[in-house]
Amino acid sequence: MPSPANRLLRHLPARAALVGVALVLAGCTSARAATGTTRTAHHVVASSSQPVASSSSTSTSSTSSTSSTTTTSTTGATTTTTTTAAPIATGNGKVTVLEIGDSLGIDLGWGMQWALQSDPNVTLIQDAKGDSGLANTGFYDWPAVLEAELKADHPKIVVVFLGANDVQSFYSGGQYVSFGSALWHQAYGSRVSQMMDEATAAGARVLWVGMPIMESPSFSANIATIDSIFSSEASSHAGVTYYSSWPLFATPSGQYNGGTTDVAGSVMPLRDPDGIHLNDGGEDLLGLSVVKELRQLYRLP
């Protein structure tokens, strides 16, 4: 992944106009340098009828004892669960934020990197992995990777943004688990829970960002199913907040919206042509929104 210094200039007028929209939506006051991004190629497994062989994942960590209250509100097909969180104890005033996920997680990482670039008190570790998820642990075992990263980096906050590759069946404990079945919900929810348990047991707070609405109605419906599991698990884990990205990329009536209108009345794109990933503007919008949520929840320095 290239450094910010190597990011290519592109879409200068469009990005400058979109930043104005994003700043209003995210409640930010700073302006972004109009730089583009050289990103790795995206690949998402939209669906698969073939199960993935993988070992079962069982949580062995206890959840954080931090008290929390939960409120829920429904927007379109998703539910946003917000957990009241106390300020982060920073000690020296510095906070390390670990951001993980799939290829859309890479997109979010770029947006967060920009949103935090002028903040010397926050260290952002971007460690999303393309093609990854929680269904195919044989390809990439996120619970094991997260456990190692928590021990190595000691983040105060973990931001998770994945799920686009998880619309598929898999094997759990030698048993075939069909996508969307009751058993699938249970097995997948267990893996989500394990991730939350690991992070909170290590003393970190978790902001679990739900996947956005997709252009394909059928794929979008499956993603909404996955998001509902994220929201449900977050509501039962102290120290975990579920943040819905759905409203940012949907029309008021709940339909897919691949762009937004800037202050000049021009339509600015937010998504890649595949109708799945975020383009530069979408990265910025989501990154700003997530950072705003982190500041509100944890009162970052």
C-alpha cells in the first residue's frame, strides 16, 4: 500500500467540491488537500454456492466489564446500535487506532488516514486485507490475526469494516453451513463475537462499521443480513459500538445512491463502477464520518 506522499493527484475539482459536502455531513472544520489514491485491485466474492472448508471458531475470551447502554434506531434495512462509551484513558495523550477489514476496509483506512492526518495524538494502523472475511478462515484467519495484532500494537480502539466476502456457505467443525440458515447465523455470529471478545478483553474499545448498501438488490439484501448480525452482537458486548454506514450511501427512501450532490448542484460519485467499493469521495465521506463517531464516543484528544 503506497504512502500518502505517493498518492497520485486526480479528480482535483470534483474532490474539492465533494470535500465540502463531506465536511458538512461529518461536522468537520478542516479542508482536505486534494490528493488521490493509488489503490490495490479490488476483489469481492459476491456469492458462492460452494462451501469453504474452515475450522470452527469458539470464543475463549470474556467480554469487557465496561458498562454500557444501548439504543437502537432503524434506517432502511439496517439497525444502528450505539453503545454509550466512556472516554479513552490515554495516559500520555496518545491513542493508537487499529483499522482492519476486507477490501472495503482498505477504502475506509484511506479515508480515516486523511481525516486523522493533522492529528498528532492519534496513530492509525491500517491493516485491512483484500478478499478476507470471517467465512473463509482457511484463506485468512481474522481472529488469530487480531489476537496477534492486539498483543503487538496494544490499540485503544479497533475499527472493523468487513463482510462483503462473507455471502457464502462454509464448513464449521466439519459441518456444512448454508448461507442464511439458522445454523449459519449462529456460526457466523460466533465468529463476530470472538473478534469482539478478543478486542475488549485486551482493553480496547471496538467500533464495528456495518457494510454499505450495494448496487445489486440481491447482494444488498444479503449484506443487510450480515449487518444485522454485527448489530445484534454489538448490542450484547460491552465496549462495542455498531455504526451503520448504510445511510451515507442510500437515498432518503432507502435506495442505492452512488453519488451525492455538492454545494454547486453537481453530482459527485461515491462508489466504484462495480457498485460495491468506495471511490475517493466515498472513502473521504466514510472516513470523516467514522472519525467523527470515534471523537464523539471516546472523546479522543
